[in-house]
Amino acid sequence: MEFREGAVRIVTETGKPIAEVAKDLGINETTLASWVSRARRAGTVSGGEGDELERLRRENAQLKRDNKELVMECDVLKRCMVLWVK
């Protein structure tokens, strides 16, 4: 039972393909795919990378907006310094 749970965790947490993990562990690819599918249906592991991917996209968009604002503020400060020095 622990081996099965560990194999499923490797697939779900690392994002490695089922075929690669199955080969590394020396088990049948279909068997591992079945274990992963069963675990997802049971809710014992995340349903996939969709939620995490969406969270990362939102975070990336926010960081881009923040960066754009900081670049504008830096530009304003540079212009103020030029005027102040003259």
C-alpha cells in the first residue's frame, strides 16, 4: 500500500509522465495510471495541475502589473532628479 501511495505521489507532485515513473519503478504503466486515476477520484491527491497553473497565472499577471507600476515610478523619480540637479 505504501509503495502505491508513493508512486502516485511521485506522479502528482513532480509532474513526471506516468510512463517515466512506471519505468523507473519497474511497474506496468497501465497499473500506475489506474492508481493515479483512482487516487484523484477518491480525492486523496489533487485533480491535476489546473488549479496550481491558474494560481500561478494570476500571480504572474499581478507581478507584471506591479513591475509596470514600479518602472513608471522609477522613471518619474529619475526625471525629478534631473530637474532638481539643474
